[in-house]
Amino acid sequence: GAGVSQTPSNKVTEKGKYVELRCDPISGHTALYWYRQSLGQGPEFLIYFQGTGAADDSGLPNDRFFAVRPEGSVSTLKIQRTERGDSAVYLCASSLLSGAGGELFFGEGSRLTVL
Amino acid sequence: GIQVEQSPPDLILQEGANSTLRCNFSDSVNNLQWFHQNPWGQLINLFYIPSGTKQNGRLSATTVATERYSLLYISSSQTTDSGVYFCAVETQGGSEKLVFGKGMKLTVNP
């Protein structure tokens, strides 16, 4: 596609439920990133994929968060046993260069609200 | 980790005014990007500028990597320039991820 596509754009769920957020990167981009943005803050890094493998998952807050990219294209961020503190906008980005210094392009984000 | 500081934190302008946004960072970088986050939350790429100077219409940016800062210039501001501006950097030799500043909220009044 022309840009990074994220679905759903909005998700409202109840505390304790399981959530999946999907990211479809720009075609041909090998690097894929997940960020989380809380109100009034800058985006915070969660995880970065080079191809199918997670090259850096140091930003995942705890073991309730997991992400996959099985075929090196679409990625899914999975959140188990959601908590109210997980409410945020989850942003996905992709980059053409599979290495340092690549320009990142962001999707419109998935707004998660945990009641 | 690397520290990214943006100034000023907030700015209010009248339409037509010029402004300069500053980004200081604490370590050497191999990637620096400026983004504009519109009211709908979309992060729009403005500049990919790890060093040097670039211009795009009314916007221009300069990064002086040796002195660890970058500047974003907005000339003849318009109400559509309103939003939050972020500077984000990637450290040399570090993990290949962008670290964002806290952002600068710009309001341009008609």
C-alpha cells in the first residue's frame, strides 16, 4: 500500500481481555517498529523487527505484551490481560533500510481504551 | 540512554509569524527526524536530517551533529501548522530505534 496501515483505528475493551493490533507496513520495507504514545507524551519504543525476527524488544513493558511478524511483512501486537494503564495510542512504523539510519514512516495508530 | 530535549515546550503565534524550534541531544546520532503530529494523531514526516540543511517550502531544518542540536524553522506560519512537533534521534552504535523528545505544541492563531 501507499503508507503504513493499522487496524483497528479504535479499540475499546474491558480490563482483563485480550487484544490484537495489526500493522501492515509499506511494501518492501524490511524494518518494522511498534511505539506507544500516552496523552501529552512523545512516542515510546516497544519493539523492532528486522524481517521476521525481533531485533530489539527492550521496550515491551512486561510479559503481557508480545508481537509477531511471521512472514516479514504484517505484524501483530498482542496484549494479554489488559489493564487500564495499557490505554494509549499504539503506533507502527516501517523503514526501507534494514540497518541504522533508516527513515521511519508511521501509520495513523490504533487507539486502545481499557475500561 | 540518549536524552532528547526540545524547546520551547509550547509556542503561540499569530498567522504570518516565523518560529524556530530547537532539539538538543546528548550523544552522537546517525538518524534525526522531525515530525508534525496533526490533531488526528498522525505523525507526518517533515525532515530526515542527521546532518546538514534541508528546505521544503516554508519549512527548513538544520542539524549540527558535532554540536548535538537541530533546528526547525517555520516561516510565514499558517493555522494548519498548529499541532505538536517532535524531534527523534537514533544513536550511533546503539539500538536501531528512534528516541523521541517530549514534543513542542505550536498554536497558530488567525
